[in-house]
Amino acid sequence: MPFNAGQLKAIQQRDSSILVSAPAGSGKTKILVSRIIELLKEGYEISDFLVVTFTQAAGHEMKQRLTEELNELVSSPIDDKLKTHLQRQLFNLPHAYITNFHGFCNLLLMKYGYLVGVMPGFEINSDPTMIKKEALQECLNQWIQDKKIRDFLTLYFPGYSLDDFQSLLLSIDDISHSIDHFYDFIEQMLNAYYQNLSSLEDWPLFPYLKSLFYDELTMAMNKLIELQIFCEDNQLVDFYERPDEQTERNQLLPVPFEAYYDYLDERLQALSHNITYDTLISLMKASVERSYTMSWKEVDPSIKATFTKMKTNVFASYQKAVKSYLEKDSADFIQKLNVSSEAINMLLGKGHLLDQFQQAYQQRKKN
């Protein structure tokens, strides 16, 4: 298949740098091989080239393609001088600098490593995990001598083993390399979300907290409607309509469906407006008004069991969110955010544990 104009330019362009950007399978390797062949035909030696690839397999493939192209050329009717030149390149090809990055660096260290203190017989460790663990263990040996750090580890990682802490730090280390200016990001996050808060209404995450509970209440409302439909299908009329005959006590209590609906609707309406954190707490932690007891005479036990399960599920996720995300006192919550910021800064702040470990790891790699 002939080359297009762009490919030909990449093969024939001289006296300038060439960048070829194209998707996998579009012929980049073929273009590079053809460019090398053309340069060899112009009189260059294969030893003049440095060709590095990302994988060793790609390096082997490059040499294989060059071997095939050169064999085809020397077998064709070409000038005797050019044929002799290309035969010499074919002979020297196995020793050419065509390899992956690690292979080329390994070759440099084998030849010139003594200039930087690397002696012959060294081994390449392609897995940094062992070096990282050794660097982290050295850091831990130093950290436990510091009372402040020791108290931090004892508080957040109790027990005789620090395996959880080490696993966490190594995991965060991996993530940190995918975030530009990681330590600046941590500082900005602490300043925006954890520090210098005077009221939770000014907290940047307060709107998200309201949105979270709005979604939970909406989901609970949908489950309540499903429960009503189940009751209609199974003649559990007491759930959504007051029976004609009731005790005097039950007559004073609301219909179950109406009690649940009013509770959810009131909170959905409130979350649609500006409210304080304390109002949010008051609304979300309040209990549903008690409703009258339904009659279960002549009701199939399996239907009652399904009803009970569905009724519990109406508020299950919502109540879990209330327990997980809300504090009773806004001042206590602000205090917890401040304490959390100190812990995050100790773990992830510039100059602290993660940063110290990463510097120790870099130093250990140099050694």
C-alpha cells in the first residue's frame, strides 16, 4: 500500500525534527522503518541511530522489520557500492541501538556506570514496590520517635500493627501522581472545606449536603408510593384510608400513609428554600408522627411480612444518611472539621508524612 503525502513527508524530511502522531495500527512503525532505510541508503551507518521503544517486544519487532527490508534490498538489482554498504548495515544490525528505554539505559550503565558510582553486576528492579516499602519502613522508624506523629498514628491507626497505615499511604502515593500539583491541591481543599469556618451555612459542601438529603427524601417518597400500591393490590386499606370502626385512641392518630407523606413532603419543601444547618438538623432528626395501628385480622402472614419489609425500606436509606452525615450541634461539627483538617494535613500536607516518604523513596532510588 503506497504512502500518503503526510507519510512521505515523515520519511523524506531532513534537517529538522519530525513528530508523528497517529492512532495504533495506522503504520507509525512502518514509516519509521522506511525512514531509517532511506537514511541508510543515503550513506548513514546503523550505528549512527538511537531507536528507543516503550517495550522490548517493539524493539525486537523494529529490528525484524529492518532485517527483512535490508535483505530484500540487497537481493534486488542495486548499485554494487550501495549493496556492500547495506550488507554491512545488515551485519551490524544485531548490535544497533534499537531497544526499549530500560534496555538502552541499562547499556549506558553497563558501559559508563562507574562514572556515577554504579558498578558492574547491578540488577534492574522493574517493580518499585519493594523499594517503596523499604523507604516507608525507614520513615516509620524515624516517625515513631516523634511524639506528635506517634500520637497521630496511635489515634487513627490503633493496634500493634501499622499495616493499614502503610497500605493507605502507598495507595495515596499512587493516586497523588495522577493529580497535578498535588500538594497545592491539598492545601486548597483544606482552606476551602475544612478551615476557618464560622458557620456551616458558608461551608462549600452545605449545598451538596442539602442535595443529598433531597435525593434521599425523594427516594423515600417513591418507596412510599410503591408501598401504597402494594396495599391497594392486597386490600390493606387501613394503610391509606381510615376504617369506619376504630378505637377512641386510634381515632386521634393520623392515617399511616398520610403521616409518612406529610413528613416527607414537609422536608422536601423545606430543602427547596434557604435553611440553616440547625434547621436541617431539626428537620432530618425529627421522628415521623405516630399513626394508628392497622388491623391484621385475616391477612395472609406472607403479605404482612412483605408489608413490614417495604415499610422499613421506605426510611432505611434516609435514616442511614442522617446518622452518617449529620451532627447534632453545628459547633461540634465545625470542631470536627478542624480536627480532620489537622489529620489530613499531617498525612498529606506539604512537608509531612506522605511528602517525607516520597522524598525518602526518591533518595533511596538514587542510592
